Amino acid sequence: MFRHGIRSWLQTYPGEPLPVSVWDSQGGLSSLTNAGVKQMTEFGEYFGSYYKNAISFDPAKTFVRTTDYERTIKSAQCFLKGLFGKNDIPINNTPRKEDYVGKY
């Protein structure tokens, strides 16, 4: 389990001199930045090189869950791309009731 990669600010602060549009090239506010994409892909590559003899991609056995935020979904996709060298691994971001029972 891990968090998302480097993201842009969630919101601007009062008196921010830069317009919100400066984040457009990075996907907008609260999005995974280009640096975050690189970070998560490289993390997947590192993880894959460390565990290369212990894991392999099997669509029937590979399950990934993430929260329903663009930055977390994209982080998971980038990590998996680095880990397995694949772009098309499905990501499940639908919460299950059992994930929340007795946790709060």
C-alpha cells in the first residue's frame, strides 16, 4: 500500500499571485504531475527489479484497488506500467462495504 505520486496543489491560497491556469499543463489542481507520473513509473520499475523472480503478471490473479481520484488511479496505472511493462491492467476504484465495516 502506498500513496499517490507528486501532485499539484489541491487549491490555491488567498492572494496567490499565479493564475490557476499554470497547473493546466500538469492536469490541473490536485492532479498527478508529470514528475509524479515519472516517480510512480520508476517506483514500479524499481519494485519489479527487486521482486522480479517472485512476481509475474497474471490477469486472473492481479487485483489492484484505489480510491476514486484521478491522481490515485493514474498513480496505480503508472506503478503497474513500471512493474509489469503493461498499460492495460484494470483498476478497481469501487469501494466495498467490507472495506469500511468497523474501521471508524
